[in-house]
Amino acid sequence: MKKFLFVAVTGLALLSSCGDENKTDGAVAVELGKSYGPVKVDTSKSVTLDEMLSSFEAQKDEMEFTFKAPMVEVCSKAGCWVNIEKENGETFMVRFKDHFTIPTKTEVGTEAYFHGRAYWDTVSVELLRHFAEDAGKSKEEIEKITEPKFEMGFEADGITLVKK
């Protein structure tokens, strides 16, 4: 019940925060080396993306990590989430704790250190459609989303952009 409540509250919070295009000014410059979020990332504790995924999938429990990876998609409306690509081509979403944002002009391919927690999550159709809208998908693509998805998620409490 607690997990369901957490997912529901997180989903509602994201729906309300991502739609606010004024939250992050699209003209904000992207500064490499700049940190975002309530926690300063200790890059010396970083593992590779593959190490993080292997450790997490072996345990199946929520785990805390710092990892480095390039972003393959950035929320274009508010900069409130990014997608990371796994070696197999699948992606997972990094959502931002307490709704902090990064500049919406952060380019795809920008590498960053992420600190936070990995967890398993069932994402509702409504939330999947919302994320697709944020990503600029067409109405037809959005309407094709008809099933919830059970997937790995990551909630970052700190990000440091490092290179493009």
C-alpha cells in the first residue's frame, strides 16, 4: 500500500510540475561542471552505468548509487527528467527528487554524474502519456500508449553535468 501511495503521489507531483513551462527558462545556459539538485554529487564514488545496472538487477531492492552516463533525452517542457540508454538499447528514466530541474536546452549526449536511488516502478498509462507529451511525441504516438509499464526507475537527488 505504501509503495502504491508513493507511486501515485510521485505521479501527481510530476504531472503538475512538468507542465509548468515557466519553471525552467529555456534560455538558461547549460554550464558544464554545474550541479543541480539538493545533494552535491561526490564523483569519486561513481560506478559505471553497467556496474550500477548489474548490482541493482542482482539485488531487486531499492539501492543508492552514483553513476556517470550520457543523457539520450531531456524533458523539453521543464527539464524535470532525463532518459538514459542501457547497453541493450532500452532506456530508463531519471526523475528529479523534490522537482529540481536542469536547463531544457541541455543537449542530448551530454554526460552527467547522477546520485540517487534505483527502484522498480509501475508507471501508469496517464504518466507514460504525460512523459511522451513532454518529449514532444505526436498525438498518434501518445494515443498508442495503452498499457502501464513495470520498469526500473531512478530518482536523482543530485546531478553534475560534465561534458558534451
